[in-house]
Amino acid sequence: MALKVELKPGERFILGTAVITNGGQRARLFLEGDIPILREKDILTPETADTPAKRIYLAVQMMYLAGENKARHDVYFQLVNDIIKAAPSTLPFIDRINNQILTGFPYKALREAKTLIDYEEDLLNNAKFGSATVRQNSPEDEQTA
């Protein structure tokens, strides 16, 4: 079954190791095969990975795009250790990311890493504004509860 990707004019995406930019019109592509793909809205760069959770997302993104690479795992696990020490409440998010990586689903690990970014944002807002409400689960967990 082919993956259907609809692109806005000028939208970019990564297909494997290539960055592809759509022309001046909407486009619909049908992709067959097993190759990593990321839309522009899901791509982080080293410059935009400005928080611990975003750096974890970037490490997972690199593992997803480049395939298995032991050096990338080492960077990822160092980042994970750092965030757990700083914010132990992130452990359930990290466990879900790790599970997806270890079972061979790096794209699903990216989705879990997005929930970690959202949680980190909640923690930072809580610290900034003193709110007592901080999300503990991913949005999927809240929908199934």
C-alpha cells in the first residue's frame, strides 16, 4: 500500500537523505517502499533543538533518517540520562520512546518524542507561571482513559 503525501506549494520534506521541495502548485505523491520520510513541519534542526526534549527528538530524528548507528544511540542515551536527572517525571515518556526504538519503530519513537516536547513545555510553563496543572500522559493516553 502506497503512502499518499499531499504537499503545499513550496513545502519541503525529507525522503531518505534527500530534501525535496515542491514547486509552485499543490502536489500529491504516492510513495511505495520502506524509506524514511519527514514533512517539513516535523523536522527539527540543530538550531531549533533548543531544549532538552527537542534535542532528544533531534537524536531520534537522526536515528530514523540515517538508520541504525551506534554513535547516535550513545548521544541519545546521554541526553535521556540528563533529562531524567533534571526532571524525573519525564521517565514515562522516555520509556515509551525507548520501547519504540528497541522494537524497531523509530517513526513511532518520533511521535512519542513530540509528546515529551509538549510535556516539557507544560513543565516550563508551570515553573514560569506557577500553575499546578501539568500533563502526565500523552494525548493518546488521555483519549483512551
